[in-house]
Amino acid sequence: MTIPLSAKTLTASAAALLLTTGFTIGGTTTGTSTAHAAEVDDPISSSASDAQIEMDFLGSHETGQFDESAAEITAVHGDTVFTVNAQAATVDVIDASDPTNPQKVSEITGTGVANSISVREDGLGVIALEDEDKTQPGTVMFFDANDPEADILGEVPVGSLPDMVTVTPDGAHALVANEGEPADDFSTDPEGSVSVIDLPAEVAAPSDADVHTADFHEFEDDGAKTLPEDVRIFGPTPEEDLPISRNLEPEYITVAGDKAYATLQEANAIAVVDIASASVEEILPLGLKDHGRAGNGLDASDRDPEDAPTVNITAYEGLKGAYMPDTISTFTSGGTDYLVTANEGDSREWGDFVDAARVKDLGEDGLAQVCETSPLADKLGDEDLGRLNIITDLGLNDAGDCYEELVAFGARSFSVWTTDGKLVADSADEFERLTAEAVAEFFNSNHSESNLEGRSDDKGPEPEALTIGQVGETTYAFVGFERIGGIAAFDLSDPSAPKFATYFNNRDFSVSVEDEIEDATEPAALLSSAGDLGPEGITFLGPDESPTGEAALVVGNEVSGTTSLYSVADLANGGNDGDDENADADGAGADEDAGTDEDAGGDDNAGTDQEAGADDNAGADDNAHEDAQADAAGSESNSEAGANDNARADAGSESDSGSESDSAGNSNAGSSSDPDAGSDSSASDVGSSADGSEASNDADGDGDPLPRTGADLGQYLILGGIAVGLIAIGTAAFFLARRRS
């Protein structure tokens, strides 16, 4: 299942070897365990030919709980990992001083269900707790992460269903996204809001008076602020008051400067919160992605005709996608702040209300049909769009009696935005193309079972988890795919042209847990053999924070119930960037200098041009986003939409990784900001660079391997010599001790 990497790092494998034998890495002495819990025999790895980083597995803590959300959001303080265990309604406290063998040492339990966690640099821990009745106000609990027992310091009340909490980079505030979901039967729908909590300077709990609420009251019809037309407000209104405030549901928060940015996933928008005044300043609609544009295609069917290719990434004129981001983060480049979103998509299904339907069911059960004049009118069969789930309240004509266009959930991508909501770049269809290359036999698989195209008719790879981290002098976005699994890293040196670097998936698709676990004699062993399933949250560790001395990721996997650590080796710096003092502690953009180095992007002005990506206000209409995507690419596609639809259709077919070469001879892995990337008529081409030059790769989809050098051999010999010497010393000491006794 492994695709050979374009370059192998010595330090990742060497660090793992030394850690398991008890040697010291980065000043941390580890134990002697050689077990790699939940590591699969053959992890999936695929990299661009010029990738400067490489991911590998270090170790994992396993709960043994399958598909119970037993490992979700993670936070790290020192050598301790804190993982939200929703299944147990607790936070697991895990000792990761030996990253190859993380061990649970305790747990933190509060009143209600733990949803999210964040830890300030000095050890003030913050946990968001949902009430047993999710429509009632929740709480935020504070604890001392410096204390092995994680003593509880106190708690304060917040809004309904606090789903995410983060501490601002300056440590002065905790911000809480109070989602305010409706009751399961939609009998009531509480308000959504953002809590701004003033934090004490010391490791202590704030008081109730320190909690301030940023609500959406001013955006009601009689309020002082105007709600943009494209912000999606929909569904039942069981209460007569505050229909907008009750409809908006903050999902995730990031911070840039003195503003917080909260995703309003179902509304397809972002709320801008002024932290000092605890008020929502504006709401930014995100508009729609055009899946009819070449390079913005998707595989929409999980039931292809017999003998037809199984991978059909096709552009459909008249099909759009609502970005609907879940996770959001920030980074700075060229002195400009940017937002990054994982465009997951989400539907509402509460009580009798459902806002999703398959395309082939339109025209039945009270649903409008597709207009005869729509370009999609002849694309309604299972082999095209018939199986695709779409949003039922979007795309209707003015009369509301038929669909002129159809809108899918999510965008199967990640996007870069300006802080005023203009689209700078989108990864287009690259997620499906890179996973089709890496895992052809299980393309668009589900997370609980291994299947082929189980999610093509829904949200594809379903990007959800996201963090930003700096490795060496380069800023990367790490995006986790909830369904097929794995994490893809993209170089953000040029914000208008994010570039694929590497993909890593610690999953064994030969194990289909959902299908096998009922009959398994050892269910925990079966689950362990499957690896990591359903990445939900990612925490980035800089080299100075990681127990290995090089950058790392901590990943909470909700389906496998595993908290796993992955190394992130800096290939540009010999595989170890432990001296980098600017690595961002939590990937949330806390390092204001991240990405601003003049050498990082090769252009001092990279990403600062306000015209890059959009000329109009994002979300004003569909065309604004279509123009944004075209402008971000800098050129028009020279191929027909869907020309590469059948690329990678066969698991055994030969294909290129889509890497390109610039005029200097450096490889570029298909600019993900180009919405036409991957639409070239060559079936093996994943992306296109600005200058259009090409460099082919081998049949496995990876780039040309870097040549081995004498330095590599020397490093191996030195490490081997050290190991042999230490063993010899230990053996001599042992016999000497026996003789003296």
C-alpha cells in the first residue's frame, strides 16, 4: 500500500530507533518499549518530488473504543498530551515523553461532556463542557496543566453547546464557540454566540464577571447591522424571537491581530469578532465554488456503471459547492494575515427536518425538480449526479419551482482567504486527485469501513482537521481527511498558490473494522491493526516543543479512538530543524513572523496583493468566486472541463504525481490555487504550474528519488558505531559488575 517517497529522511527513522532503545533525542530520555501501538505495517505515503518535509509515525495511545469519539481534540503542554474523550465525557491525560509509547496517566472529569481543550503557555488549561441537555448553557472549566493531577481551578458559565475553545496568542483571553444546535427533535433552537473570557495573569480561574458574550442580535431584522444576503438562514424557527441569532451556529475560532474569526458552517459564512469589545463586527459570506469550472471537478457517484472507471473526477456545468468550513486557522505572509479553512460541509437533520436530498429524488416527496433548461437536466442518472447529496434550499429559480443549479455540501478542498473574506486560493480538486493516486483501490473510502467510493456521493475525503505550522522557514497547512484518513501538507510560501508537499496515512485498508468487529475474538486487536481512523483534531509541535527535537503532529482520531504522534522531518535542513526558534507553538498563527521571511516565498510581496484571488467582495454572488478562483491561478485552462475525468481510474494504471518544474529547475507540485489544476488533457497530470513546464515522475505517483550521498552513508555508520559502542560499554559494565560481586 505504500507509495515510495521522493526522499527519505534519516532523522525520522533514526529518532524512532534511538527512542525505542532508550537513547536521548533533543534532551529527552525515553523508555525501552519497542511497541508501536496502532502503527500499520505499510503506511501510505506520497510526496511531491520537491517536498521539503516528510511525515512518519512515532507512536499512539489507544482507547480500544471504535467509532465512539474517544479521541477528538488535542492540546499539548510540555510532554503531556490532553485529548478530549467524548465517549467517556472526559479529557485523557497522556504522558508522551516517550513519543513511541504514549501512556495515559490520568483523566480530567467535569460536569457534562467535554468538547474541546486549549492550554496557555504557562499551563492554564481550559476545557469546554457541554451540558447534559445540549440546549442549555454550558461551562468552561479551568485546570493546572503543570500539576500531574491536573487540579481543577474553577469554572464559568458560557452559551449553549460550547463546541470549541481556544486561548488567544497573547494569553489574555479564552474564546468559546457556542454552537447552539437545536434539540434533536427541533423543538427548540438556542442562540449561537461567542464567549470572550478575560483570563488572569496567573494560573487561576477567572470569575463569572470575566465572561462576555458576542451575540448576533444586531443582525436581526430590527438590528443596527445588515446581514449580507448570501448568509444562509434556513430551517424551522420553533421560537418566535431572534430567528437569525438562533440560526447561526459558531463552529471553530481562530485569531489574527485583535480580531477573532468564527466559522458559521451551516450558514456558509465567517463571523468577525472584536475581542476587546466582545462584539460581532460583521459576517462574511463565502459564496459558492463552481464545480463546472475545469479543475474544480469532483467524483459524484458511488455507483459507477459496470466496467466503467471508478474514479471519475468530473466538472459539471451548473453544479456548485458551498464551502461550509469547519476548522479555521491563520498565518501571516509578507506582513498580511490570511485565513485558512477546511471546507468540510455539513447538513442539518433534526427531527423531521432534513436539508439534504439525492439528486435523483428531486421532483418527488414535495421537492422541486431540476429545471428543463438547466445544464444538469441530462446529468441526473446514477453514473453522473443522481447519487449526490445536495442542499435543498439553494439553487432554485426565482419562482422556487425548479432547480436552475445544484449546490453540494462542502468544497472537498481547503481555501486561503483575506481577513475581509476575499478568496485568495482554493485547492480545487487536488484532494480527490492525490488520494486517488495514493489509495486507488479505496478511493473516497469511509472511515469506519474500508470501501471503494463509499463517500463519493457525499463529501468525498471530507477535509475537517486543520492546523498551521512552521518547519524551518516555511509555513505549512496540515489538513486531515475525516473519511479516507491521512493528513496532507501544503506549502503556503505563496498564499495565492499553495503547493502540495506530502500526504501520510497510517491506515491499513485491508482491515474493515465495521464489517469485522462483531465477529472478532479480540476486537481491540482488530481495531489496533487498522491504524488511525477519522482524524478530528491536529496539534502542531515546533522542534522546541516536540520530544524528538523535530517538528511533530499530535492527531486525535475519533473513529479509531487513537491519539497518535507523527514526526514532521525538515528535509531541507538535514531532517531536523530543532534549532528553529520561530516555530508556532499551536499552529494557530501565534507567531506573527510566520511566513514573512523574504526567502520563504521568494517574493517579498507574496500574498499581499489585494487583487490576488478576487476583484469583488467574496460571496456577493457566484461569479465573484468563479473570478476569484480564476484570478488566483493567473491563467485560464487550456483544456476542456473534465478532460482528465478518468485519470487514475484503475488501481494499476500508471500516472504522474502532477509535479511541475519552474524555470530554475525546481519542481512544483501543481499549484493548488489554480482551479484548473489537474484539468490538462494528459491523464497523468494532476496540476499545472504558472509557466506550464512539466517534469514526469515514476509510475507509482511519486517524484524522482533524491540520490544517496556519502553523507548519508556516513550518518548511518556514525549512528551504527554509536549504537555498537554503547552496547559494548553496557556489556563490559555488566561483566565487570558480576566479577566484582
